[in-house]
Amino acid sequence: MTGKKQMKKRFEKERLKKGIYILPNIFTTLNIFCGFYAIVAAIDGKYTAGAISILIAGIFDSLDGKIARATRTSSRFGVEYDSLADLVSFGMAPAVMMYMWALRPMGRIGWLAAFLFMVCGALRLARFNTQSDSMSGEYFQGLPIPAAAGMTAVSALFFQAMGIPGDAFPAVIMVMLYTLAFLMVSSIRYHSFKKKPELFKKMNFNALVIVVLGLIFIAAQPSVALFSMAVLYTLSGPFFLLWRHVRHKRPEKKKTGEGKPGPF
């Protein structure tokens, strides 16, 4: 009788374990679904829906990893599946959307820029998978592909909110894609924001006011606010790289006796 109970408990434990492993992969599937829908929406000319789908895919992409770590259900299968989903949602979908929305009038040069963005995104994912064990969790090496895809999505939303058609400045969009492609495969460090937020500790009153004002700005002008945040994060890597370079090159002040008062 005892043996049957142990076998029953073991069976229930294994079944629960399998059910937990399914949970993060469901969010990964929702990620790839949003990416696929973004491609379909771009082909149909629904660029706002496509851009929003890419942003929602980014939310699902962040949730599947957090759920896997919280439930201790990380697996090699989940890592590979997540990378394939990211390639669709943050590589293929933004490339197709940018080409259909802005780069189609440029012909071959336009779709080559979109292709380069997708290829650099794939290279970024491959490098991350091979170097994830040896890298610090505080920083990313190169612009993360979800951030690059988010930059393209919020740019489309921002242009449409301003009443500017996508094909009005195709050269600007092409330069942006080339820049994002370079930043993804570069060695420039970007902050990962993986540290747990100190939301339950004491906060300065002025900092709280700034957070509330920021939330009000996002609620009032979501496209402008998201575009500004994406631009700041994209430029943060090169800015801090330049700042560290200047700080390293700055000559140290020589410690001399000049300026010291004399004995009299």
C-alpha cells in the first residue's frame, strides 16, 4: 500500500513538473505568434497593429525567461525555442514591416537594408547563446535584438502619430536600420536591468514625483514617450563608451607642491 502511494506521489510530481515546463514555452509561443501576426499585418498594410504586436512580443519574451527562472524550469530546449521565436518576432517581423512601410520605394537597396537587420539580429542571438555563460548578467554585449526591434516599432508608431508617412524619409529609416544592425553585432555594452528593482525600499520624494510624471507622460503621449525611451536606450551604449574613453584618456592631476602655503 505504501509503495502504491509513493508511486502515485511520484507520478503526480512528474506530471506537475511537465506542466511547469509547458508554462514558459506557452509564453514563448505567444511571442512567436505576435511576431507572425506582425508580419501578416505589415503585408496587409496595418503597420500600427504590426508595431504594437512587436512590442507585445517583447513583453512575452521577458516573461518567459522570468517564469522559467522563478519556477526553476530552464532547459536547453527552452533556450533554443526562445532564440527561434526571437528571430521571428524581433528579426524577421521588424525587417518585413520596415520594408513594407518605408523602404519599398528604394527597391533592392531597401530590402537589402532590411535583410542586413535580420541577419545581424540572428548573429546577435547566436553570439549571445554561445557566450551567455561567460558574460556578466549586468550588461549585454551589443544592442539586444528585442531593443532593436522595439526601436523600429516605436519609430513607426511615432511617425504615424506625427502624421508622417513611412515612405516620406526612406533614407532616414535605412540609416536607422544600418545603425541598429551595427549596434547589435558590436561589442558596445548595454545595461541589462536584470537587478531586482528596489520598489519596497525608501525612495526620495523627488524621485517619486519624477516617476509619476513619467507615467503621466507615457499615458498622455505613448508613442512619443516610447520613442524617446527607445532612442535614449539605443544611444546609451555609444554614449557611455565615449564617456569611459574620455575618462580613461583624461590625464591625472600631478600631485605637486604648487599652491601650498609656505612656512611663513
